[in-house]
Amino acid sequence: MKTSTTPAQLLFLPGALGRTELWRPLADLLRHPASRQHIGWPGFAGVPADPQIKSIDDLVAMVATRIERPTALIAQSMGGVIAMRLALEKPESITHLVLAVTSGGLDVAALGGSDWRASLQAAHPQLPDWFVHDRQDLAAQLHEVRIPTLLLWGDRDPISPVRVGERLASLLPDARLHIVEGGDHDLAESHAPELAPLIDGFLAGAVARKEAPET
């Protein structure tokens, strides 16, 4: 059972490039009083490598050490896989999930997503290859995630198209999908002024899980 439905901290998780700056414009616009932490991946984007971190499992364990009080996870792209793993492993500590253009542990290619892995590895051969080789499928477990979840998608994202967000919304028991017109894979950064009030409302409990049907 959860000890709180109000987050005391917001943890921002980056995508496969480890760009913590992607979330900073939006984080600065949020009015929610919880503290903010931007988590970087060791060996990515100027963060020193850590010999203890060798896999996705190690990243999950690393982030878990930061969750010592009620926490909302706000994650981009492959960071959403880390967030979903934590939601399955530490549900009592996580109050909310905000997932932007993520796979969430689904087979994105089967839902029409373009394969970014080869191009990322070619452009950034110095980066650890944990995300490139990750193929975990969490679809069968997502019904267990009863944490309120806000899914943020762009209608022009070739990497994680809207069908992925729709599939996640159908599998997660307490999820709402918001589609950004003109949004691409960087929508958390490019549409920060639009998304910040939505996230504030969601964290405060003012956003309903599903849009009410028209009568």
C-alpha cells in the first residue's frame, strides 16, 4: 500500500543519449513544490563512467537508490523503460509516472516505430551500448502497474509513434494519453510550455485518467 499520493520529489530520467538538459526547461516551469533531481547515465553526456554500472539492470538499481521518499518518475524515451521497471519493482514508493515518447518495454518496431539503434551507435560509438541491445518485453506485466500514469506523445514522432502510446494506455490500468500536435521525439523540450501545466495538474490530481465521453 502506498504511504502517500503526493510526490516529495520529482526524478527526471533522460533517454538513450543521457541528455539531462532535455527536461530542464520543463522542470523549471513546473509549479509543483516537490524537489527536483535530474538523473544522468554514467558514461553518457559528460557524466563520469562508473565501473559498477554495466547494464540496464544496474541503471535500474542505481535509480532505485534515489527513491527514498514518495517519488514521481518523469522519463523520456528509453528512460521510460527504467521508469517502468522501477514501477514494477518499487510500486509502494512511486506516486506518479510521466512517460514521454517511450517504448515502456513494448516492441516498438511491431507498432510502426523506426529503428534508431544502428544510427545512434554509428553516431556515438563511445557510448555504452546498454540501450542499443536492450530488447526486454514488459507487455505481459504492465497490468500490474497501477500507478497513475500520464503518457505524452507527439503525432510526428517516427521513433515512438502514437500507436505505441495508445498501446501503453490500453495495457496500463490507470493511464491517460495526451497527444501533442506537431510533436516529435524531443517534445518534452520543444513543447515544454504546453506540457508543464498538464504535468502540474496531473501531479496535483486535477487530471482525470480518461477523457469523459461526450454526451
